[in-house]
Amino acid sequence: MTESSITGLLESDCKTRLRLSVNGTERTVEVEPRRTLADALRDDCGLTGTHLGCEHGVCGACTVLIDGNPVRSCLMFAVQAADVDIRTVEGMASPDGTLNPLQESFMRHHGLQCGFCTPGFLLLSEAVLAARPDIDDAELREALSSNLCRCTGYQGIIDAVRAVRDAV
Amino acid sequence: MNWVGRSLRRVEDPALLRGQGRFVDDFPHRATARFVRSPLASGVIEDVRGEAFTVADLDADGVSEIVCELRRPDFVKVPQPLLARGRVRYVGEPVAVVVGSTPEEAEDLAEQVELDIRPTQPVVDLDSALAPDAPLLHPEATGGNVVVEGSFATPGLAEALASAHLVVDMEITSRRQCAMPLEGRGSVASTNPADDRTTLYASVQSPHMVRTGICDALGLPEVDLRVVAPDVGGGFGQKLPLAREDAVMVWLSRRLGTSVAWVEDRAENLSAAWHSREQRYRVKGGFDDEGRMLALEADILCNTGAWSCYPITWGVEPLMALGELPGPYRLGEYGVRSRGVCTNTCPTSPYRGVSRPVLTLAVERLMDSAAGRLGLDPAEIRHRNLPEEFPHRSPMGYYLDEGSYRQSLTAALAEMDMEDFRRRQADARSKGGRLPGLGISTFAERTGYGTPAFAARGMSVTVGYENVALAMDPSGYLTLRIGASPHGQGLHTALTQIVAEEVGVHPQRVRIISGDTDNTPYGWGSFASRSAVLAGGAAQIAARELARKIAALAAEEMEAAPEDILLDSGMATVAGTSQGRSIDELARIAHHQPQRMPKGLGPGLRTEAGYDPAGTFSNACHVAEVEVDPHTGGVQLKRFVVVEDAGRLINPMIVDGQIRGGVTQGIANALLEEVIYDPDGNILTTSLMDFLPPTAAEIPDIAIIHLETVTDSSITGAKGLGEGGAIGAPAAVINAVNDAIAHLGAEVNEMPATPERVRAAIRSAAAAIGDRADAAGAVERSEAA
């Protein structure tokens, strides 16, 4: 293998230019058609809070909101995400860094340990509570079983979301 | 102000919650590497065609193998090349590496590499590897595929077993596990041409050890490699050993003069990161007529996979099983043979609890089985065998410090309300339908052990101690640098509490620096339930010494005796007076008016400390309540209670999180997760649709009760507990499943107890007792219900 071979197998002419609306900000990116939304957010927009845990749609670490609905960004192409409203974990806290009530509740109820699954769970939880503010405990557990956490045993996550539901 | 013992919120959380965590994949790099992995379990490499680096390139650069050993005659030492040389030994073994400008391009390049491998007969499971005519994996293992074999026996074993009132003989099987942290392994290496130093950002649990291992292989002085473990998305042991891939990344970066990233995908993680705990135990317990265990004999086999792991070695599972099988139980006679057997499967490494989840299952199944045959309650037989006097000496000579073995059992059963459960169970059995079962697990968790314990293993790289460096800056804030390397445990928070309490400042004034070989003292990392005990102990020693210096300065300034100085809430005061100086002011003096420091103390305020204890045993009792569907074999967890004694709790919230996370992995081991190979060594579980980690739907709320036994074996009074949840849960769950189906004559001694296995046990029980109507009738009744 030579050093020259590490650059430029693919020329930029097979890239597509598109506009993404992320957390209310318009961004223009140039991506290959095969680039997933997750990779576009992470690598082209620099929003590395969206994490990749399995890249086959099971773990949910890459969950983002598309027009308010939770979506696995590893299973969606970036080119499919033009003209929609994308929300990532970076859009949750206030610009000054103040945590929103859900983030605050995860902290209070020890809903995270290593933090790798946390952005996905935060966005999933936000969507669940927005759609079903009065969701009961069993349905909430079922809804949160969409994503995987390897550290907490889920109780802290469930307690955190429940507390926000009950405060509303 | 007391900070230790309070559930302070974690200092780690805000950044992680905002998406500002920095994981390996978040670091910029110019190129991406992709490993070309073996599609065959066993074969001879005839040719590698394509634009790829192979072991020949490593050899040309003088790169050597990864070597580690246990210094004992039965240990087979096999040096491991960084890329396969000559042969492949498991599906997923790295054969070559390609580099592209993007991950997509690297994958394309990897697909263009042609591997010409002549298949040879693999050995995949324990029995085929032990067969007399089995193909040998390594030429170094001339005696067969057994790579480590330990044995031990007390003199009276045979006689005690022969004269026992009851001998229970059973086989316990644990199918292969994978720790599966949600973030896989990965690293980014970059080399600075100005000084020829390389920095490796790596998702690891032990950056100093990784640096040593890589530098030994590459022939590099350690000063020229900086290893940084940034935010690490879980490890559980899988990120403890040196990954060959990380070493290759350092080599690639230096060879290409650029920054290169390798981030494994989930299929790589499940097939080519480390596996664990494929074990089989034949155990015989000899009991007297009152249920006291007199003798325990065991023959243990552990499938180590294809290679040893640096630096813990492939001896870790079999030798821990040998040493700790008796658990906390009082026992006169003990005999054991334990072997590690290499096969054409992914290499194994420690996974949360290492062998203890399985050895605890073995002994706890013996206890339940003996209780059943002697007509004793499962709790009663444990009471009769648990120690009351401490230190309790185990048959292998471990000393268990003070614990609450019996008290934890009593407390757990009271929480469960046994009478109520037995009523509900009888009721359910008479009605048909789902079958309730309740299972107990009592165990000891050896934690916080330093050099003495590891040295006893004869490790060529002996891990153990932890070091810290503490400094107060001129503004009165503190920085603690630690050799330990947490990855989600919340250790930073716990250490701020320990330091703040000793120095008399608010925890928000303490910063922790970890996971960076350039900026922390040499240490071993976070694994083996050790960080709170060892890094916490070292932090306490350092903080106490720093407090002593501050008090001496305060005494000088206020013309008082140093022993009369109290440090609290940011102030140094003279006891019994209104005289005081702020610690900020004293910090300023120590740095900027050093002539005012007492003789021999200045300038500045800094200390270093190490801690290297023998170890301390936590204990716990787990009780699980399940429901078994006799029609499908499905098992549902209904309740789970943990009574844990880990000594003094530094941050109870963090402790509970560790317990719940561990129990969840234990439940997964018991019921769900299994790495499966076919007879040709093809791995069948390479996605999260085949390998089944639990979701919130499978895990019940876990009730936790704490007992706090005071110990002298840890200077902070804290015992380790990171692994305990995972150690105790499988036995509690499997005992519960067996309690549910015992009346059918069925028994499951294999985990995970999948629906298929539970159903098979019920069916074969029905067939075996030759009274199909009885057991099958019970099934039919439930099916009808």
C-alpha cells in the first residue's frame, strides 16, 4: 500500500449539495448520496453529540427528531433530510448552557453513566412526552425500550422521564 | 462539612447531557483505517492481494509481537503478532489494514483486498479442542490446546466426599458472552513531525498500560507516545486489554505521518472485540445431614478463544474460578482442577465479574439442590454455611474481612416477604398458567486489591497500585491527577467528595484529571472493582497530607499549634477562638509569599500519594422473582432485591447506579445474551438483532438496601462494588427459574436460560420421569389457561 492511495478515490462530483435545517439553523453541506444523516450531522455539520452505537437501527443512540418525530439517523440518508426540521441534542440546552428540564432530570435521577446513549434517550423522551404528556408508566417503559443503555439498568432513565411527565 | 456519604450530582453529567462529551470518534483526523478480517475460523494465509498493509510491513519495520505471561509451569506463552502471520485463527482476526480518506472509502478499499486463505479444520468448542486428535491452534502449545491448568486439593477431600451424607453432582454451563459497551472500541493516532511524538486517543480503560504494551511492541520509548482515554462509552472489561488494532494505529500514524482513525462497527465489536465466560463446571458438593457443606470438588473448563490478552492473560478466567469458587462459604475440604482451552474463536478478556458470575451460579445451584434433597429452605441452608467470624479464611487462603453475609440474606428475604410469595406460588401452580419462582444468591466480591493479589498470579506485567498527585493552585482550587481511568462510573465526582472533605473546601473547588499519560501519574486504570478503593484511598492520603501542610501554614500565620487548626468550609480556624484565615489566602501565601511557609514545607501546596492494599471483600444477597411460561419457556423478571454491603458509601446515588447496571448485565447473562458459533467457527451473532442486550422492557425496578460494615482493609472504609451486580444476579435468576419449574421435575443449569432451553428442560423432565401425564398435564393446564 502506498501513501498516495489514501486520498481521493471518490471525486467530489458525485456529491450532492443540500440544505439542512438543524436546531433552527440552516446549513449547506455537500454529501455523497450514500452518506447517512448521522454521518452528515457528525462529520459535515460537526454536531458530534449524535452518537453511533450500532448503525443498524437497533440501539437508538443516533436518535434525532425529524419534524418532532424520533428517527434513527443511521437509517436515513442525509439527502432525505432536506426540507425537514432536524433537532439534535445540541439544541436542547439554552445557548448559555443551562440544561432543559429533561436534561436536568436525567442528572437528578442518575439517568446516565458513560453518557454515550444519553443524547438518543433525551430526544426519544422529549418526543414521547410531547406526543403523550399523560403516558402511563407501563407505556412509558415500553416506549423507552426503543433504545439501548448498557450502563444504568434503565431505572434512572425511566425515573427521570417520569419526573418530567409528572411536573407538567 | 461532610461531603463523603452524600448523593451529590455528578460533575461528569452536564457536558454529556449537552452532547459535549468527547468520544474517540469525535476527534478530528485526516485518514480512516479499516481492518480486513478473516472470514474463516482456521486457515493458512496463501496470499493477500490489494492495497493493504500486512504483517510483512510490520516485520519490515521491526515491529514485534505482544507478549505477556504468567510465570507458572502450566502456562503456555504465545506471542501475538499485531496482524495475522501465516495462519488465521478466528473469524474476525485482523489480517490486513487499509487506509482511506473517509470511512466509506476505507470500506471500499477493504472490500477490494483479496485474501487467499486455505481452510484448515477448526476447533470451536471445548470438547473438540480437548479431543486427543484435535488440531493444535498454536505450535507453542505442544501438549494440546490446554494453555493453562491449575489444580489444588486439601488432603481430606476424597474422604470427606466419601463419607458425606449427601453428594450433589451437577454440571453448570455458561455460554459465551460479550461485554458490548454501547461505544465500540476505537482510536485516533496522530504524529507530530516537530518532535516525532505520537498521541493516541483511544477508548480504553487503562491508558498507561496500553502505552506500555504498544511501546514494547513497536520498540518505542514510552515518552514518545501519549495515550489519552477521553470520554469512554462503557468498557466493562472489554476495553481493559491491549487491542492489537490500537497498536497498529500508532504504527500507521508514524509510518504515514498523518492522523488516522479506527472506529470499529458493531459487527466488529461483536465478533472481533473480546468475548468472555464460555465456561463449564462439573461440581460435586458433599453435605452432612443438616445441610453443612463439608467438601467441594470441581473440574472447570474455560474456552479462552484463540489468543491470550495483554496483560491479564488467558489464565484470568480459569484461575479466578479455581481460586474463588467456594465463595464466602465455610468449607473444610476443597479440590479443583481448572483449565483454559484455546479454540478458533474470538479471544476472551475479563468481563464485569470475570468468572464469578459463573462460579457463583455453580455454588448457589449446589446449595439449592442440596436444600431440596434435604428438605431444607434455601435460605436456611445458606445460613448454616455462611461465615460468622472474621476474617474468614477461604480454602485457598483468602481472608474475607468483616462482612454481613447472614444479615444481608435475612434483610433480602424480609424485603421479599417469603410467606406471601410461597402462597402466591402455590396458588399459581394450582390454577395453571405462568409459574412464579424465587431465587437467592449470596456471594463475596473480592475488590480493591493491589499488587499482592496480582503478584500471586505471577504476571509478567503485575498490575495493582494506584498513584495520585494533588495540588492547590494560588486561587485555592485543587487539581487531582489520577492514574485510574474511569469510563462512566462517576469516579471524578466521588474523588471530589473525598478531597473536599479532607481539605475543608467545597467539592466544586476540586478538578480531576484522568486518562492522559502526559498529565497523570503512572497507574493501572479502572477495572476489577478497584477505582473507588485504590484511587479513592490514594486521594484521601494525598488530601490529608495537603491538609496537614495548609494547617501548618495557618498555624504559622496565626501563631497557633498546628494540631489546633480546623479546616472547614474554605476556612482555617484556630479551635476555640474566632481566629481564622481563608484557605484562598493561605494558598496565595504558599505560592507568592513562600518565605512565610513553615520550614521544609514550601513553596506551593502539592502532594503525591500511592495506595496498594491487599484487598477487601464486599458481600451481597440478591433475590429474584420470576414468572416462567411453561408453554413457551419464556421468563419474565417480576421483582429484584439487592442487599449490598460495600462498606462506607462515598456517593450512594453512584453506588446504586453501579448495582443496577451490574444486575442488568447479570440478568442479560442469565436469560438473553449469547455469542453463538456454528461448528465451522462462523459467528452467528454479529448484530443486535441476534445478540440480545436487554431493553427497559425486560428489566424490573431493582430495590436496593445498604448495609455498611466497617472494615480496616480499605483506608476510606469503602469497598469496591462495580462488579457485584453482575456477579450475583445470574445465580438469583437461574435459581428462580428452577424454583418455578422444580415441581415439574425440570432443571436448567445452563445460561442463558433461553425459552428454548427452559422449554426443553420441561419436556425432557416430563419424558424422563416416565410420567408424562403429570408434567405435561401441568403444561396443558397452563396452556389452557
